[in-house]
Amino acid sequence: MTDGPPPTASGHVEPLALWIAPVSNLAGVARHIIDTARAGLPGWRLVVAAPEGPLLDELRALGCPVVPFEVDQPVNRAVADLRDIIGKLSPTIVHSHLAKADFLSAMATVGMPVTLVSTEHHIPEDPSALHSSRTKAVTRQMAHHARIRRFTHLLAVSDSTKRDMLRYWKPSVPITVVKNGVDRPDAVLERRPGLRLLSLTRLDREKNLEMTLRVFAGVLAKHPEATLTIGGTGPLENELRACARKLGVDHATTFAGFIDANRAMAEHDVLLQPSRADNLSYTLLDAVAAGMGVVASNIGGNPEILPGHALASLDDDTAMVDAVVEQGLDLSRRPCLPESIPTVREMADQVLQVYAGLQSKKLPSDPPPGGRRIALLSNQGEIGGGEVMLLAIAEAARELGHDVTVAAPATPSKVADTARAAGFVVEPIRGEGARSYAQNLRSWARQHDANLLWCNGLRPAFATAGLPRRVVHLHQLPAGKTALAARAARHGALATIVPSHFVAERLPGSKVLENWVAPVEVVRTTPPRVPRVIGYLGRLSDDKGVGVLAEAVEKVIADGHDVRLLVAGEARFVDRATAARIEASLNRLGDRVERRGWMDRATFFSEVDLAVFPSVWEETFGLVAAEAMAARCPFVVSDAGALPEVVGADYPFVARAGNPDALADALVRALGTDGTSVTESSYVRWFERYSPEAGRTRLSVLLDSVLGEVQRS
């Protein structure tokens, strides 16, 4: 980890800009970063975080401070690593480059006093150009729309990039165009007419090298002396060699692999680049600056570099052939760099102007008003859904800068042990039963100097009734005797928190803090398994709909569908008679059911083709449904309680609760559908609403509000 340069002689420490890139190679984004580092950002300390490789090596040679940052790891680890880097460096601005860095920055900085800036280097006019399907492209646009809410300012490398950002992402923050800068050479090589064609690019679909070969075939037919050098590597090399042979141009075509760009431009006459997606290509900029003839597709930012006679449509090989011949043989028709293309120094100065504007404004996320002491009081010692959220809230509050203590039963000690292992201060509360635990918890809470008592469940809320500085967090909807207890527990509380609008509508005066779940890294099986695996994860009880599920799967099998049921869970908190009844219903499936006991989420979602959560009881949230969304796993839910709210109004696989026929129909529909668009849309919904980063944001707002009330009182 670099600490950057020391303070200046006057003692002033310049603000730090942390640039984050997910690439290690020396392609266009790296060029932009290296050029900026070489030019410098006067008044700022520049530090670059990126994977180890040529980019960081170049920056080290320039004396630019760097931080190795591994992005190709599970998302939660990458986010944690980046958050640690940001916490240690305390940058004023976190400036990310490319989508992966944007998403990681948005997730890692929740609750931190930094300003987020992003430079967009590449967005195709055709959304499917960089994705395997239009559906994935559209859902990625939705994800971009969600993440840019966290950013204060966006930069675009071309006017066309800005237009496409506005078109596809619909941002609500300013966008400034800072074009890639290129220095004009002191002396331009003396050029002569010629048709030595050059392609400098990665050999992939986006670069459209099939058209490069077709256009060259047209040029060669008119001018047999023409040659083509393809400099670059990539997955399509063998396919392109076969294409050259088929077109009859292989004798005049050289696949040179990686070559020195400057030398290649000096030894060739015309650069040909009919890409399907370009925003402001450094290759085009360098070729024009070197005095080459240049012909490119009329897409993206290419018209901002080249005049009309150097451009051609992607569907017009003939026009591109004519343009190449003209550029090669008529030196007067070769383009010059327009004045709108800045030098490297001018590009860096434009970035500085954006930073100066941001410095003159209030930062979007102020740090918490000093870390406050928050005590989280557990409802029980075992870990259920409410306790999962207690631990998540503890982690988020700590990341927001607060001092957190967890008070939980000494026996059973699952909550206390888990919190202690996570590094929290834990206060084990003794008690032989619920009543003695409540009495001892109240005694402890009265003596603790916490700024806020977070009562996570009805038991600690009732136990601390009447004490000041309390928040009551109810994970279940009170009914009967518990409704009376809840009324007493809520009296005098700063706020009553519930996990869904479904609960809030039934508990007037409460505030919604939606639950959140961590990313789930899964390994997908392709093609789908035979038989298809339907999976259930949860408590084996009637209220979770396990009996209904068994009957529905029987119907699916009876209708001729080759499926089996994987059941992950145990009959915890379930009486013996109910457990026996559930066991009998599953036994009717014979060898079509597999009981696995408790499984970790990643393993479960990796081993099923379709998850199902058929609750009969009115769920107050549905953590496991949110986990399926995070895992990009197709799933079916019932319409019980808040489940439809969690999955969204447009989710197609929702069955009537308690109805085996409706559930069977939903299972068959889900299994027979290509679920890519559904799972991608659900993943975007998770990222925007139920990810840890979204949860931290909501918790930060809530804590600011209730701690403000504590301070005023």
C-alpha cells in the first residue's frame, strides 16, 4: 500500500485522487491513465489501483504511486479489498474507469466520505455489441442506471459517448466530455503514396476484421501490389486466417501478432478500422497524428476524429474500398487532427477543471458525526432470519464508522460466537430461559452507555420498554398476545423498523428498512442437468409450504417432466407431529427427492436448476428469495406476504400460496422458459435494492435520522 508523497513545505497535504482500473494491459484505458500520470494533476496526489501487470509497471517507472488491486475474485472479496484500500488512503475523489471498476467503487464506498467520479471509455451504439444477447445488454443498462446514482460526476471520452450514456443510462448527474488527448509530433514522417494497409487491433468480433479482409480483397482486385498487415492477437485468429484463404488474399496478408505500433505506422500507408464499436480510438488518433491515410466505420466517436470522406458505413464494402484507395494514393485527402482533440496536457487540465468544480461543492456523503456507540440486542441465541440481519446491521454500522456492541444470550451462543468471530465486542447475557434473559438484558441495557439501543426483535424490545434512545426492529408481524407486547415495546421508541411495506401497512407508524443479502458466487452447469433439479432451501415446516411443494412436484412428475427435488434444511423449531407429516409427504416422492440437510447458499444455488420458496405463512420479507436474485438463479415463489414485493411486480413465476396445482404450473412454466432475461433483471433488482451496499445506504440514512433525534434530546 502506498502512502503517497509527504506534505508540502508549507505543511499542506494535497487532496488525493484514487484512480481505479480493472485492467492490467496497455490498451486504450491504460494509455489514458499513463498519459495523465505522465502529464500530472497539479494540486492533487494521483494514486492508481489496478491488477498487477504492464500498466502498473509503466506507472511505477513514471514514479506514480500504485496499489495492486485484484479484481478477478469473488465480488464480495473485491469490494472488501477496495474498501480497505480506500479506508487506508482516505482519497477525496475515487475515479473509476470501465464498468467493472464503476460497480466495485459504487459498492465499496457506501457511507464513506468520498466523491465518486467515473470516466466512460467505451459504450457501443448497438447495446448488444459487447454482450451475448440484447437482454443482457438491457439489464446491464439497468444496472448502470442504478449504480450512477452513487456518482457525483461522469466523464465521457467523446460527444457520442455522452449521447449514448444519456440515451441508455439516463443519468441524473452532470456529464463532461474530456476527449482522449494526443500530442502533435514535432516532425511528421515524409509520406509517399502507397497501399500498404495496416490493422492494429484485438482479433475479436467487435473489431469486425471480417470486413477488413473483404475490403482488402476489393482493394487487391484493383491494385495487386497492395498488402495488409494485421497486428494484434485474439480468439479469432484461426477463423480470420481461414477467411483470408477463402477470399484469396492470404498471400498478401500478414498476421503479425503483437507489433510496435509506432514502427508499424511508419512502415504502412493506410490504417483500416471498420469496428462495430469505437468511442474515441487512440489507434485512429495516433494514425492521423502520424500522417497516415485512415479509413474507419462511421460509428461512435470516429466522426469526431475523421472527415466524412475517410468514413464509410458498415454495410458498404464498396465505399470503404474506394476510401482506402483514395487515402493511399492521394496524400491531399489524408486527415489532420481536428482542434477539438486536446493535447495530453490539455486533457489532464480538463480533468482538473472537473475536480475543481467538485471541490467547490459540498461532498455528497458527509462522514458520520463522529462514530456513535450502538448496542444491538439479540432476540435469541440461535441464528434465524432476524439474527442474520442483526449481524448484517452490525457489519454495516461498523463500516459506517460506529462502535458496535452485540448483546446476545450466553446460551445458546450461536449469535454471540458468530459476532465475536467477526470482531465485534460481545456482551453475553446469562439467563436460564426467556424471562431471565429479558430481565438480565434490561439490567445490562440500563447501565450501558450506548448512544443507541437497537432492539432486534420483540423480546429485547419488550425487555427494554421505557428506556431511552431505543429503536425497535420487528422482523415478524405481531399478532394476538404478541401484538399487545409489541404495543408496549414500541412505546417511547425513536422508531419502529420493519423489513417490508407489507408489514408497514399492517403496523402503522413503522418505518421500512428492507433486508439485504451478500453476493452469492455460484458455478452454473451448462447445459442444464438431466433430470432437472428443483431445489428448496429453508425450514422443513408446514408454514414454509414444504407439504404443498411435495404435492406439486408429484404432479409435475406425473405430467411427464423429468425432475427431482433437492431439499436443503431441517425441521428446526418444528413440533414432532408436523415434522413427521412433512417427512411422510417427501417420502411419497421416493428416489426423486434428495435430503441434504443445511447447505451453504453458494453450494445450494450451484446444484439446482430452479429454486422454489412456496411459503403458506405470510412472509414479512423473504431473504432466501433475495439470495436467489443475487445468485442469478431462476426461482418460483408463492404470493404469501411480502414475497411478491421482494421479487417485484413484473416477476413471472409467482404461484398462489397453498395451492399445489398453481405451484406445479409455475414450476413447469419456469423450467420451460429461457430464464436469462428474468434472472438478469432480478440480479439488477438485488443490486439496486437488496445488496449490502444498498442496505448500508439505507441504514446510513436511518441512523443519521435517529441519532440526530438522540442528539437533539
